[in-house]
Amino acid sequence: MDSMGRMPEKSPQKRHQMRMAAGILLAIVMLVALSFSFVPMRVKAVSVSGAKLLSRNEVIRIAAVPMGKLVGWGATRDIEEKLTRHPAFASAKVSRGFDGTLGISVIEREPVAWLASHGCAVASDGTLLTYLTVREESWPPVVGVDIADGRVGDLGAVRDASSGYERLREYAGQGEGILRRVGPDAGAWEWNVEGKKVVFSSPVKEEEIKRLQRFRREYPRAWGKARMVDLRFAERVVIKR
């Protein structure tokens, strides 16, 4: 520090040496990290994050973690692939810690519908979640959708069923049972209301539900004799007896 209280400036040579030292230190750190990624690590513990539908133990079982054994870079990739092949997970990431902890981070597929014909849930991307065999009330039960290679062929059908079911549930007494995909182009939904088949558009429209309410209220005799009611036509109701 000079008489004015200022720190002396470092010489160009000194600054160059400091940059060189920093670069060497960074290179050493990177080499250590790189070498660690290839050195097998003995698994002492497992941490799981992101799982909501499955328990920690279920994720570990699906991953088939080799507890107490050496795990290298290739083995962690194998565990990731094993997890992503399972319908429960949209993605998975596996990492190794210096303390012997294997970290598993997953993103689960979210169930949005219930496939009645298969007795399992369906994810928003159409994947059949065959491990979910008990239906939650919020999952609309659907039939009549095409299935291929463990997936629903028409993703729009899954989204339509989910949104339509929510709308139908908002109106008390507006039916029960299974949403059935119907129509020559499978472009409609059939719903059971008081033992009658009621046909809605796909997706189900709020004005159709209100039209059903109005029809039941204003034309009780026609409603009582109807076997099927079609609400897909604007401002009118088509019935079959």
C-alpha cells in the first residue's frame, strides 16, 4: 500500500502467473471429476427424488440397485435405461456421490384416465400405467380407444376424456360409469345418465351439459321415454326411444 492508501498494481507477469495457476487448478479439478466418473464406486446408500406415486423402495426395486457392490459409469447408465423403460417414468437421472450414495432423480408420468378394458391408468402421453391397478376417483374410466404397443393411439382421446370427465363431475347428477368412445370416426363420448345413453361431442362441451339439464327439466316425459340422447347438435336434442 502506498502513501495514498492504494494497493500497488500487479505486474503483467504476476497477473499472467495467477491466470496460469487458476487454469492449472481448474484442469486438476476437471481431471479429478473425470477420473471419478470412470472409477467404480461401492454403493452404500441410495437417495430418491421426484417420486410421488411410487415409494422410495419401489423405485429402488425397479432400478435393481446393486447395494454394496461396485458401480461404474456404465452401470449408472444401465440403471437410467432400466428406469426409463418402465412406464412409470418419463425420465430418470442417476448420479454417484463421493460418499458412496447413488442418487436417483425421476419424473413420473401423471395418470389422467382409467382404461376400463385393461384395468389400469393411462398417462397424459398415452402410456398405459399397468402398475396402477386401483382407480382414483379423479381418473375418468374410458373404453373404445385404440391401444398399440402399450400406448393409447389417440392422445386427443385421453385429453378429451380427462377434461370431459371434469366438466361432467362439476354438475351433480350428470351421470356415472364409463366414458365410451363412439361414433363412425370415434369422435364422440357416450355417458350413462339414469340408465340412458347420452352422447356428447369430443371434447365434451359445457353447453351440451347445460342443454341436457334444460332438456331433463323442461321435457321430463320425453326424457323418461328416451333410451338414447344425442347432444352434439347445436340448439337441439336428438332422442331415440
